Amino acid sequence: MQIHNLSEQNSILNIFISEIRDVVIQKDSMRFRRNIERIGEILAYEMSKSLTYHASTIETPLGKSSINLFDNDIVLCSILRAGVPLHQGLLNYFDDAENAFISAYRHHRHDPESFEIVVEYLACPNLENKRLILADPMLATGQSLVATFEALKPFGIPKEIHLVNVIGAQDGIDFIDGYFPENTHLWIATVDDKLNDKGYIVPGLGDAGDLAFGEKLQR
């Protein structure tokens, strides 16, 4: 797996990361969603540099212009519900992509510190020989990405996989690195050092789904 950590270079991305982490600013859920969306746009732009392109000729009012355009064979899949703002940011740039949605959540069967990933909803086009973009704001343990990829397997084998995350823990990155195939790229805005006992990223930012859409009842 090839890892592209955008925090290794300073950019305007730092502003958006600082705001989604800030306990005061993140209380504004509309601003939080917009910042996640903007981070998705930056990640999409950086990812676009790695795609394959073909020569094309455009007719203008005054003549013809030659330009390289990327091969549009993308399926964009986001994990509900936290992935919705990130999905929109990616879709703002890959606006002709096919789309898939999947629900995956932590189910605490016995105690708060242990959980399993439950997948309940999935809508997906054919993935055979496509470029699959799998988006989730938080890469904590990595179990949600693995469970999602397992659920997508009946829809075909992608020729390339791009994982897109806003914040990840090194433990989660190490976990998925040993699971996903070699033709996988991880595009991530920033990486934190560790997880706490409950499997949440530290320092992280909290629950991205709750910050974007409000708190939910646990089950």
C-alpha cells in the first residue's frame, strides 16, 4: 500500500485540520461539515495527480485546444453517516464518478471497550476493473474499512483502490496495510500517534458523525 500523508508538507490544509479539531470551532456543525468537505476537495486534487490520462481535443469558439483528461472510471464509496461531507468534497471534483454508499458502525455487544463492525445497508454499482475510492473521515482501528471492503467484494474486483481519510491513527494504518492489496493508495490529511482504550484516535477530534449531524442513541 502506498501512503500519501499530506501533513508532511505545510499547506492551507493545516487551517481546516486545526478547525475541525478545535473544541470551540467544532461546535458549529455547519462549519465542521464544510471543513470536512474542503479537506475532501484537497485530497481529491492530490489524488488526481496519480490517475491515468488520455489526450483530448476541445473545440473552442476560436479554434482547437489539446489537453489531457483523466480516465473517468471511478466509483466513489463512502461510509455512512460520517462520510457524507467527505463524499461531497470528493464528488465536487470527481463529479462524473459513480457512487456507492454503505453503513458501518461499532456495535458494543458486551462492554464499551469492545465492539464489532456491523454493516447493514449497501448500494453499489459494478466495481469490476474500476478505480474504487473508499472514503471515511476517521481511520482508527481500520476495522470499518476492512469490513466495508469485504462487503463490496461481490460487486467486482477493482483495478485500483484509493482509501481517503481525514485523520488516522498509526495503528489503524498498520492494520490495513497488511490487509488491502498492493494496488492500494492511502490518501490522508494527517496522522496521529495512537488509539485510546476504546479505540478512538488521540488527540483526534471526537466522533465525526456526531459533530457533523448531532449525537445519536447508542445500541
